[in-house]
Amino acid sequence: MTRNPILRFGFVSFLVFGTADLVRADEGMWLFTAPPVKQLEEKYEFEPTSEWLEHIQKSCVRMGQDGSGSFVSSNGLLMTSHRVGSDQLEKLGTSQRDLLETGFYARTKEEELKCPDFEVQALWSVADVTGFVLRGVKADMKPSDKYYVTRARMAIVAKRAEKATGLHCEVMPLQYGSRYYLYRYRRYTDVRLVMAPERAVAQFGGNPSSFEFPRFSFDVCFFRVYENGEPLQTEHRLPWSESGAADLELVFVAGHPGKSERLLTVGHLKHLRDFEYPLMLDYLRRRVSQLQDFSARSAEHARIARGELTDFQTARMSKTGTLAGLHDPEFFRHRVKKQMALRQSVKDDAKHERLWGEAWNQIASANRTDRRQFPRFMALEGQGTGGGSRLYGMAKHLVRLASELTKFSIQRLPKYQDTNLDSLYQKLYSPAPIHDELEIDRLTSAFSYLAERFGADDPLVTKVCAGKSPRDQAVHLVKGTMLEDIESRKSIADGGPAAIIASTDPLVRLIYDLEIQVWKIRWDHDTDVLAIERDAYSRIAAAQFSLDGGDGDGSYPESDGSLRLAFGPIRGYTEDGQDIPPFTTCTGLFDRHKHEDGLERFALPKRWVDHKDEIDPATPLNFVSTADINGGNSGSPVLNRKGEVVGLVFDRNAHTHTWPFTYDDQRGRAIAVDSRAVMEILRKVYDAGKLADEIAGP
């Protein structure tokens, strides 16, 4: 009998397992304009044609801020993961109709639900604009001057391109600022919910099962894009494979991975390990605890906080795993050896030492500065500022819009430049419901954190709390603001600086009073940390390219949320001396449900239990591959050589927590829903044959 009880539940392996040591790692999140042709030809005898690449590129989309998806029918049908769609499910739900719990299926287009603030972007073309952006940079410029000059010139390129094409345009720095690419997107804002399974089966096993494998999740969601009130007639869509893929078969993942940092110095990694990440983790743990307490007050509190609590729990688990990886001495031994070789190669060439030798000292200096700046930056300007309060965020946008729109677009903060305003206004004027009690909890958390971190008598804290306790101030702000009303937001935005100065709204007044101090914190961070890091890492990248014998053309850039292509075989791995096959099955799902009877996180929706006997038990449900992915890839299609969908990425296993810094395919795996399960379950469990036929369509 196996020592690992989880291995009792259903697997299927199509070929002999155990060839991992014979396979060279398939590292890289590659640009569609510079795919890994040589690697694919040499290892897999596969050559991606320009037509193949263009079709996949234009079939894939960025969904919201940090999700991926793809068109799977000619009528604008989008596929993504349930995790990506859950925010909209929550906003569309009510206390009488909890879509996360009940699931949803629109049998007709008239029944499809319009999302309040979902934006979808399809990458249409890419152009190298390095020459123009760097034309304004002089060799003797300070790093901060380079940073602001390139940012302004990026804004010029984007605005000109948007005016010329009518597409949404943005410029991204690649290879640490040595290359700049213009991305042109088709942007869609009329997005409607078509189908979503119940949370219980989409997140089977609950949050504790995140980053685990074997998995048994039906983590999928379908939306439809509309244009001019009608379903979008999509020029590009991905065909479906009902036969799926097999063990060791080459697959591709096309999606929008978040930021990777695989060139970080040893000192910078230690800075993250010993300072930034523990600070972030402390905040995440605190927020999870507070949201759990909030959710325990009532069923309605639990409903409105469910998505946020899940997000914070997942973020905490991810950060904990990453920190554990950074505590591994073997990880650092490898990085130290690699860095020593690179630095020695620079020292051995007088010209290279002059050009690049100081880069490591620059990074160390920026890290020391960051230790002083980061706590206040995180509290006032980082992600989760204001405890994630929507009202606080709206007030902040209104105050900054009034200031930023008085400047030329290239002088503004990137979020407020002309090319980004449509997206900002969509969020600012969202009709999604705002829950006062949750807003109060968020602000109480934010203000309490400030007081505990910096002390109750700190001038910043006294200004924020205005003589009240954190909770009393939160109640005062939420109950006193008019920003829950969309027309009030529009009125202030349209009124410009005069409306901000004249406003008596307590949240607007608070943000306005804080803005000078926050502006300085942001400016100092951009100037003394980000600008120096970008300049130094561009030098380190140049040194690495030289050591590798090129100029970076044959390598993949760090991922940054733009569309990338990853590849690798479907393949199991070894865990604690035991083979983990790459596929799980529907049998395994029901066996796990039965074995864990009584545990709520392994409960199945009634319709699944009722239709159990209709489902082919051998249907593969989830599988793993070695494709190099990152946060943001959730919802990415998994494709075979023909460009057919064989799966949908929804997670990674725990051995990928250090993938943002280094790729290792020994045990790290991307986890996906199998295409065969999607069809089987749509037809047999949800009576959604019409939807399945549309996906399978001509």
C-alpha cells in the first residue's frame, strides 16, 4: 500500500513514466515575435510558422489586470479559469443569487449577464521602438534622468500609435530597458457571463489545495464579448481538441505571465528574503485573519468577503512558498556560483569593467535605500493601499486626475496618460455594488496597520486618523462619503481641481491632504530605487548577453504581463520517492469526495452527485506539464502542435514558487483542466450541449 494516501485517487498515465532525467529543461516565456524556433526544431522537430503564431496571438486575450483567456468560438465566446472570472461572478451575485455558490449557465444570449467592469484586450501587433525611445538617452545621464526621459518617450510612442490606429497602445521596456516594444491591442469592454460552475468544484479541495497536485478541479469559466450590442464576430479563434493530449506530448501555453526577475543579484534576492517579503507576509497574514473574523459575523459577511479572503489566502500561501524557496541554501549556492562567474568575466575585460562593473554596487545601494523607503511606500502607494477599499481607491483617482490632467500626457503618471484613461474611467465609474461593512473593515485594517507599523503618534498616522480610532475614522469616512454614487464621482472628475478644492467629501479631503506626502514617497521610490535598478540591471543584462556570446536576441525577456508563449511536455514527476503521474481522472474526483466525506472543502454540488453515473469515469480531469508559467497565466489555453486546445491552465504546483527567479522542471509543473473533461462535463452535468457544440463548432 502506498505511503501517500492521495495516490489512492484516480490517475491515468499514457506512456511509461520516469524519463524526466533524459529531458532538457524547456525554459522561457517567449515573445510571439521572437519564438524559440531553434529549441523547438532541435528537440521536438517542430517549426512554428508565422501563420501559426499570428493565429494563436490574435486568439488569446488579457482579461482584467492579471488574467488570461482565449476565444474559442467565432461568436466571441471566451474561455478562462474560474479564478479569473470569480471577481465578476461576485459582483454579479446578490444575497438572493450567489453565483459563486450556485454556478451559472445562460441557455440563450438574452440570459447572458453583462459584467460591470471587465476589460478584455487582444494583442494585434507588436513593433520594436527601441531606437526612438533611447534616442533621448545620453550615456552620461543620471539613472533617474534616463528613467523619466524614457518614460516620456514611451508615452509619446503610445499616444501617436493610438491616434494612428484607433487601438489601445502601450510601450513596454524589455531586457531591463535595453529594448522597447510597442503593443497594439483591440480592447473590448462589453463582456457577458455565459457559464460558470459552482465554486465547490471549480476550487475542489478549497484554498488549502492551492499549489497541490494531484488535483481534481473543474476550474473553467466562459464569457462572451459583444461589440455594438451584438456578439463579436471573431476573426481568430482556437479550435478544440476533443481527443486531448497524452503523456510526454509537447504542449504550448499562451498567456500573460506576471513579472519575473530571473536576473536579480544575490544581494537583491537576500534583500527580498530578509526584508521585503517578511514585511509583505506579515501584512497578508494579518489581512487573512481580519477577513476570517469579518466573515464569521454572518452568512452575508462571508459572501461579500469570500473572494477577497480567497485572494489573500492564496497570496499568503504563494509568498510563504517563495520565501521558503529563498531560504534554501542550495538555491543560493547556485546563484552565488553563477554571479561569481559573470562578475569575473566582466573584471577580465577592462572595457566591460568600465561599462558594467559598478552595476552590482548600484543594486546594493538601491536595496539599502529601499529598506528605508519601502514600509511607507507599501502602506501608502503599494498594492492594497487603503486596505483595498474601493472607495479609497476612487477618491485617490479623483484627486490625481484633477492634478494629472492639467499636465501634458507625457508628463503624467503612466496610469493617467491619455492612452490609459479609458481603462481608468471604466473602473472608476463601475456600477459594481459597494458594501459599506466590508469597506469599513478594509479601511480599519489599513489605518490600524499604519498605527502599528509607525506608531500612533507618527505625523502620518495622526493625519490619517484625525483624532479618532482607526475603526471610528473608517466608519466616519464610509458613512460620510458620496462616492458610492456614480454621478457624484463623475461630477467631481468633470469639475477638475476646483471640484477637489471645494469638495467636502471626507474621503476626498483625506486623500487631498495626504497627496503631497504620498507624492514625495512615490517620487523618492521611483528616483532612488526603480530608476537605479533599471539602469543597473540593463548593465548586468548586457554583461550576461556578452558572456553568453550574443546581444540577447536569442533569449527570452523577463515576463511583464504581456503575451508570451511557453512550451514543454506533459510529464509527471517524483515526490518523496513516489511517482506522480501527469493525469487525474473523474474517478479520482469522486473517490476523493467519498474518502473525505464530511470535509466541506471536498463536498461536491448536488448536480455532480446526481449525474455521477452519466460521466465516463476514465475521463482525464487535470494534468501537469513543464511549461514555464507565472502568476497571470491562469486562464491560458494549453495547445497542441496543431494549435488546438487540449487544456486550460488554472494553477501551478508548490515547486514553482521560485520560478519568478529561476526555472527548474525537475518537479515544478503547470496545472490544467483537460479539454476532454470540459466537453464531458458540460454535456453530462450541466446540460450545456449547446455551449459544447459552439466550442466544438466548425
